[in-house]
Amino acid sequence: AIVGYTNAGKSTLLNRLTDAGVLSEDKLFATLDPTTRRLEIGEGESVLLTDTVGFIRKLPHHLVSAFRSTLDEALLSDFLLIMIDASDPECKEQLACTEALLEELGAADKPKLYVFNQCDKPEAQAAFALPDHSAGQENAVFISAKTGKGVDDMLARLERLVHEGKSRATFVIPNAQAGKMNVLYGVGSVIESIDYGADAITVVAVVDARLRGMLRAFDTDPPRRSEEE
């Protein structure tokens, strides 16, 4: 999920990456409904990117309730791209607002990549020194969603984020349950090899912990429970 303070450039980034055609204007709440598009990030891999409604300080509780469906996209996502308008003199306060609302939603513990936007503007220099998110930090990138500057670095960081927590596993799936192959194909796992035997299909794939748990019965070397936790 792409989250952040309103007017931080979330829709502009989604449009640049996926040609989504989402309305992108310099005004509050230009995005009210979540838009999701597929993005190829590596050979044979893709992610679903979702643009969300912009956060705002002192958002009235009745608006939090009204926007709950789009805000929940952050809660349901596997990881967050937190957009910050680095050229805004109040970017530090806006980031604090974003993180506070993520805490309220119960999404604060998700893996994050902080994306400082409009880094091509001179006013953005002050944002480079924000505590814990300064230039060079592994979890922060500086881009211009409008010009594309820094986007390649952001995509590389995104790919690494997606790969974190994944492991290589061998599954032996009986031919009678060959339908389980649809699970492997459907969730973006990387299949390295497939051997169709007389009684079973042997698959070597790179999968995340959730998928590995779903196929635990067919895993030739399942991780111990403590490792999964």
C-alpha cells in the first residue's frame, strides 16, 4: 500500500510506475477510492500496488469512519511505501501524523520503505536530515515521482523488501492434489523447477512464510514453528 499525508505524491507515483491514470491534483483528498495496479519488479515477479486516501492531521473521527475502506488497505497490505513530500516545510509533522494514524489502524509494525518525494526541489534538503530516515538509510529513498529521479533505486529497495522473509522450499504434491499448484502460481512465488512424476509433482520454489505454511503438508523440510514465528 502507498500511504502518506495528503498531496504527498502517491497517485503521481502510481501513475508513473503503472500508467494507472489516477487523478493527481494539488488539493486535499484528490484520491478517495483505492486504486490497485500490478507492477513487475523482477524476473517472473510482480506486486500489487494500492494508492490510498491521503492522511491529514486532526482528521475528524466521522471522516476516519467514512474512509475506513480505503484506510484498511494499509492494514491488509504486506508492506507499506510511506510517501513524504520532502519539499514541504512541515514534512516532519506530516510524517509524524502518518505514523500516528498507522498506529491507530494497527498497521505500524508492517515492513516499511520511506519514500521522500520531490527531492529535486531545493526546499527538500532539510528533509534529508530527518532522524532515523536520513539519506543513506536502508529504509529510506529520495525520489521525484514527477521526473522519475531516484525511482530505479526505490524499485530496487522494493524488490529487496519483497524478498525479505522468503525462502527456497521443495514441495512434493500428490497428483490427486495437483490443484495445489494453482496456489503456487497465483501468489507471485518464483518457481525454479517442476518435475512431473508418476505419483507426484516435485516443485522447487521461492515462497514467503505464509505460502509455505499453506503448503506445509507437502513441504519436504518444513521450518520449525519457532522459526516461522
